[in-house]
Amino acid sequence: MHVEDLSQDAEEHFITDIQSVEQGPFDFRRLDPHADTIGSIPELFMRSRQGAVTLAKSYRGFWVGASAVAYDPAPGRSRRAVYTSGNYKAKLREEDSEPYDVEVSKVCAEMDILIRAEEEGFKWIGALVVAATINRDRIKAVTGVSSATLHPCEDCGSALRASALVDQYTPILTTASAAEGKKYQLQSYDQYERRYEQYRAGDGFEDAEERDYIASEWAYRKDLYLRQVRRENIGGTTCNGAAKETARRKLKLQVMSRHLGFERAA
């Protein structure tokens, strides 16, 4: 359902309606969250595209869906969740006086996911997928640049920068809405940040590579990742030895970033 105009009373209901989450336990001793992240990409693609159709609400017809997988390794209650959201931007119409429209503050799908995951105690986002139009003129009107897919806007960039759930390795995948094809772009948060820093500094904009989405590709990447982890003998998660576990996680992130094709794994 796409909303053109809302009454003040309806606003809270519709903001709640843009949210979806599925949670469950996750055994960090037996399972690798980075392999799980890579293997979750097809589900996140599907959910983000569905979110743009069924959850997004925009008075101007600019519909955005997002989905992310989040993890919480807390001993005794370790868990995993998949969040899905849509953007929200509506006009409130005053009908008992002279007609005029008031635009309410927007709620971006990506920001909604970050806020809810942090409020609910998750510790990191494995990957974020965003689905929207690939019309370059409409994208430029939102982000200021004519990118091949819709990257997180300036407000979302600030939220990503401030979030404790995101680090330089976090994969951000941006893709076409379901009706516009299967093109996507993949970049780490670090790459995204550097691209827009360069743009804000007046040094032009270098877009990410466009790719064709193939669901089976992610099973292959997951297998490559697990093979390299085993080959490099990077151990699994332990409940003690925080410094050792931090080192293990960093090594695994570096392996993951190589198999996702990131330019830099700092």
C-alpha cells in the first residue's frame, strides 16, 4: 500500500507498518556469522525488493526497501535477526481550514533498520541491501549524484557513520527495484564513505561497478570464504579471550572482504 496523504492520527500506525523483523538463536561456537552473511545475500535481496513494494510509503512515489542481517554474540543468548523496512514520507493535510500540505520528516529504510537493531541489543550488521529505482535523474535528486543504483542518502550516511553496528568492512549492496531489472552495486562502508568524501571535496564522483545479480553466485562465494578460513586455520568463536576473538573476527572480515571484491581491507 502506497500512501499519498495521511491524517495526523494515521501517522503512527503507518510508521509501525513499514517494519518487519525475524529473529532466532545463532550458535556462534558452531556457525560462522561471516559465512552466514554471505549466504544470506539472496534472502536480503528478495526482502529489500519486497519491502520497496509492500512496506515503503512515499507521497511522491519514491519507494525504497532495505533489509539487513544483524548478530548478537552475547553468551547464553546469542542470536541473529533479519530486518526489513521501507521508507516513509507522507503529507499531512489540514482539511478544516485553508487547504495546505505539510511534509513530515522522512524515515529512511536504512536508518530505521539501524535504529531498531541497536535498540534491540544487536552488536553488528552483517550486510545491508537497499532496493529502489535505478532512474539516474530521480537518484540524483535524492543523493546529488547520478549513480547506477540508489546509494544511502546524506542522512543515512550520517546514521551509518554514527552506528556502532557498522564498521569499514560492512557490505552495502544497492539494487534495482523488482520491476527494473537485476543490476546491483556492491561496496564496503569504507568505500561508500570515501566515494562521498571525494564528491563533497569537489573531486568528482567515481561510481561503484555495476554487476548482474545471480543468486547462485553467493553460495559459491560462501564456499570460497569457508575454504580460505579453514586453509588459514582461523579458529571459531570462544566465550573467553576477548582480545583473541577480536583478532579472529578481524581476520575473518579481511577474508570476507577479499571474496566480496572490496578494493581495500584496512
